[in-house]
Amino acid sequence: MDSSIYQAYEDEIQSLEEEIKLLAEKYEDGQQESTFFSEEEILESMYASFHIKSSQRESKGFECPSDLKAELQSLETDLSFLMKFTGIQFRSHTKKTMEKNGDRTVRKHRLSGNCHSMSFHLEFQLLEMQNKENVSAVITDLSIMMDSGEDSDVSKFVSRVEEHGSLLTFFRSLSSYAEWHEHRRCTFLHFK
Amino acid sequence: GILAHLEMLERRAQQVAMEEGEAQKQEEKLERLKARVQELRLQRDELRAKLDLQQKQQLGQEGAVLEVEPPSARAVLDWKMKSVKAMLELFYLTGISGKLTKRGVCFCISTAYEGTYLDSYYLDLLIKAQVEIHHHSIPVFIPLEKMAKKYLQTDIRRFLCVLSDHLNAYVGRRYQADQLQQHFSDQIEGTIQRNSLCNLLVFNYNVSSKSQTFPFKVRLVYGDLCCSLPTEVIVASTPDAPASLTQTAAAHSDLFRRMALHKAFRSFCPAEESMD
């Protein structure tokens, strides 16, 4: 039995399947990025779903629209809690899938937001690899722009963080610094 | 005789039938594979065309876009859901994320060494008259109780920051020792001895001088549990080592105080690192 005749086909099948996954994800990313719905449109959609009776449950086995609405509200509550608690607010976020083969996915992220009164704009690549128990994540090509960029302490800190891709350190430090900064600002205002 | 001959003919017929059966199976499998390839190629080409059109539309190149029916409520909610989920995932990258529960909140503390994310730990808090830790996955050697006593009731955020500092430092120390063991195993004698908190490391490594190798003994103590650099470093050469090596030992000692372990090793034996 000559298995090598199958090999070429099987290899092509695998490479096609991976390419299809990548293309589908790129298309999804594109759709997500180019779409925008206002808060009113989202609220309208939530009310529309609310009125759909369960007898009209979609036949493809999707969750009932009111489940979707409940889950969305729960996630939004979590998100708004986190933003309030940590002081980190994300204003805009886009991601693009650059590579996807086997267990490896590379996505490029652009993220803007602020932590208390300090705003930031980040770009980075995130490499995720699926192994047996979990997904490992590594940051590369980190680039950070901050409004308070003239402050030499801040710019030294930012270059060090960019050099090592230390995104987590950036956020942890930004969070404490911004809180301290905010506290100081409030204290000064109090004494004005 | 005839019987033997008949038996032989029968065996041969069976063999031919079997071979024909095999050949047919092979052909069928080949046909299936070919069909699958065609199917996938078609799917791939359709996606490519779709993506191409999408990119043209986004660049405003594709003339007047036919106004399709307004998006369904479902589509709008799906879009919003994706957007919210993506932001929640981002919080994971910031080091503190979580979700509200019926009785409080379950926090997730993620750790990283530079750009590599490592373990994450959860802390399930009950918010009642007092804040209580319901469940957690914090290792026993992290002084959780002490931190909780000091901060949990008055400043949850501060509590999480201090806990995060401890966890990140622990994971950072562990990562350095792992990297050293993994990439410089040729230089290290045996294994690196460490305690569970990874704030005490003891190991021997080889240093060459004039084509002879000498062992150095190292003892590293990380006195600050929130730090991933040691506070005490002892690097000692053996008595029979040449005098020049005491200088090397001092230089290495200084490096270990200032730099991550695996980076220090990389700086004094760049050629020896085994890439993985």
C-alpha cells in the first residue's frame, strides 16, 4: 500500500483547512472593525429581542435571544465594574489576525484608553499557542504612546517596557502611578 | 492431484479478489481525497473573494455599496457581544480581571515575566458586612493571610496590588530558574536547588579558564518577596581554582545582583546557550 500518493492530498487538505480558518478569522475581524453601532441601536436591538416569544426560537439551536441579551448585560456589567475598579478605561480596540496555523495564532492589537487622567495608545502583537491545558500568550512589538510623554520619568519607563514587551508591568505601574497622581491632584485642588 | 490443484486455484482466486478489493478501496479513498481537496479549494477561493471585496469596500474603492437591509437585532447584539468579550480578554493582559458573582466578585490575577504571560490565580471574594475570601488558588507559601489582614477590609484594590506584586515576583523568580535550567543545562552541575517560594536558590556551575573547568558555587537569597532580583549573592570558587577566578566570581556576583539570572548567564557565556 503506497501511502505516499495520499500524502500529497492530505498535506494539501491540511494546509487548505488552516488557510480557511485564517481567512474566516480575518473576514470576521474586518466585519467587526468596520461595523459600529451606537448605544441607541444596541438598546433597540435588546428590546427587539425581548419581544421575541420563545415559540419563535431560532431553529438552528442558537440560544434564545433573551438569553443573549441577559449574557450581554452581564458581561457589560462586569466590564464596567472592572473599568471603575482598576481605573483603566478602554475607549477603542481593534484586532487583526495576522497568522493562524495549527495551534499558533498571531494577532495585532490597537488599543486606546486612559487610566484616570493619563491616556495611552498601544499597539502590540500577541502570539497565542494552544497546548494541552491552556493557552500561552507572548507579547511582541509593543509600542506605547502616552500624552504625558514629555515627562522624562514616564518616557524612560515607557522605553524600558517597550523593549521587553512588559505589557502587564506597564498596566500595573500605570495604575498605581495614575492613582497616586490623581490623589495628588485632588489634594492640591482641595487646598486651592 | 486434482484436489491440491483446485485448492491452489481457489487460493489464487481469493487472493485476486482480495487484491481487487484493496485496489478498489484505494481508488475510492483517492476519489474522496480529491473531492475533499476540490471542496476546500472552492471554499478557500470564495473566502478570498469575500475578503478581497471587504477590503475594497473599506478602502472606499468598490463604488456605491448596495444598501443591504438594515442589520437584524441579532446581528447588532452579536457585534456588541464580540466587542465586549474582546475588551474583557484585554483586562486579562493588564494583570487584574474578574467577574461579578451573586455574592461578590471573583478576581483573576495574571502574572507575566516581561512579555510572557505565566500562571494566573483566582480569588473569589464574598462581599458582605466583611469581605471574605471564599475560594482561591493562591499557593500556600504566599503570605495571603497577612496581606488580607492588613488590607482586605479597608482597601481591596491595594490588597490586590500587593498580592499581584508577590505573585508576579514569585513567578518571575521561578521563570528565571526554569530558563537557566533549560538553556544552560550544560554549565549547571545537576539541578538548581530551590524552595517552593523560589527565593532561595543554590546551584553549581562550571567556568572555564585556560581550557580547564572549575565549579562555582552560588547561593542566592531573594529577601524582598516582591522583587525578582536577589538581595544576597554568594559566588564562591573552589580552593584549588586559580586566583584570577576570584575576580570572575566577584564579577558574576555583581551581575546576579543586577540582572535576571538567565540574562546574566547569557552575558558571560553567549556561545553556550542551547536554543530551544
